[in-house]
Amino acid sequence: MSSHVGGLGRILKFARAKSGLTQDQLAERMHVSTSLIAKFETNRLLPQPDTARRLDAVLEAGTLFQELTAEGRAFVGHPLWIRPWLELESNATMVRSFEPLIVPGLLQTPEYARAILTDGNTRLRNIDDAVAERLGRADILHRPEDECRLAAIVDEAVLRRPVGGPKVMADQLHAIARACALPNVGVAVVPSSVGAYPGVNGPLAIATVGGRNVAFMDGPLGGEVTEDPERVAALEEVWELIREYALPRTQSLELVMEVAESWS
């Protein structure tokens, strides 16, 4: 679990002790079991929103536990190495990404995300929460003010890999086409006719946050966020090189729709 969740357990234990309450006494005042309080304090479980509000009331903590719970829940199901990137992405004004294997997370449908999270050996305890959290990332593309611009490049193999089956793929590709109708979203496709190109080295993403660029590189053992100007500049160059191999916007969309029909 995230540092937010770990902090909640320690803070709850401290606040309870400061109030002079045992776990049994806090549980009695909360009208819950002692074992539930123990799970909160050992970070085995996050309080539900109503429970967090009661904790704040009983311990006279303002909105502390509601805020800690909301922060913790935002990161449940995500491995430690990706959490710094998710925080940066959520505040980005622009994201440039390249994916050679799967649809970028910001464009995934619920069914596609579920298939990836279920079949991709992610070993998550709660798939429903993980799917909801992944879909929630796309909120940055629909913010009422200061919406994020997404410039995504995918390999044609992404369109043809049967993730979740034909219907899931058809729906996913139609969803990509609908996203491309947004003024702040663009998707380009590197056709399968291209041989070796810089994208064969793996996925990458670059986010513009607060006027600076940060980059994320993914791999089988985890990902890495870098803010080093030289490394970010090098990855920006790679992304630009990949874009040179991609089809123009209109042709990319035509290919997406063509492959979508083949899945129908």
C-alpha cells in the first residue's frame, strides 16, 4: 500500500493514544469491532468514507482521516514504482506517450482495463477498485478548466492484440476514435509495415507539469520517473523520432476504424 495508507495507520494509533482510548474503547464509541480498528492501525484495511468521518468526529480530528483515506484510496492497487508518476500525471497540462503493446491507460475502456488487470499477472486484491482507479486517470482529459492535452502514439500491434476478445477490442477501438474527436486528444499509429524503429525499445511517457517536463519509462521489473533535464530531453527526442514513423492523424484514425470493423 502507499505511503498515504501507511501514514494513516500510524496517525490513527497516535491520535487514539493521545485521546486516552484503547482500541476497545475507540471501537465501542465508533460502534464497530475492535478487530476493524486493529486492521486500520496495521494498514490492512482502509476506512470507508462514513467510517473516516466518524473517526474524525470521535477523535476531534477535523477532516484529517477523511483526507488521509481519500489519498490512500487513490493509490490502492498501484505498485509503489508507478505512484510518483500518477501524481505527476494528475497535474499535467500535456502528456506525450508511446505504447508498443497495449492501449495507453488514459484511453482504456472499463472492459479493456479489466482484461489487462485480470490477465496481466497484476495480482490485485480488488479488480473493481483497480479498474475504477485506472479509468479515473482519464479525468484529466475532461477537466472543466485547464484540461490536459494527450498526444499518444501506439504500434499497430496494439490494435490487433486480442485483449479481452473481439467485442472488447471493437469497443476499445471505437472509444479511441471517439476520444480523437476531442480537441485535446490525438492518437497516431505506427503501421506494422515499419521495421525496426526507436519504439521497439519500449514504452515511454512525458508529462508537462508546472512548466517543466518529466518522463516515465516502464519495464518488466517496474517503471522509473526521471526529472533529469538531459534524460528527459533524450526521451523527448526518442518520442519525436517515433512520431516520424507514425501515420498522419487522419490516416491513423482510418486505420483504427478499419481494425475496429475487423473485430466486429
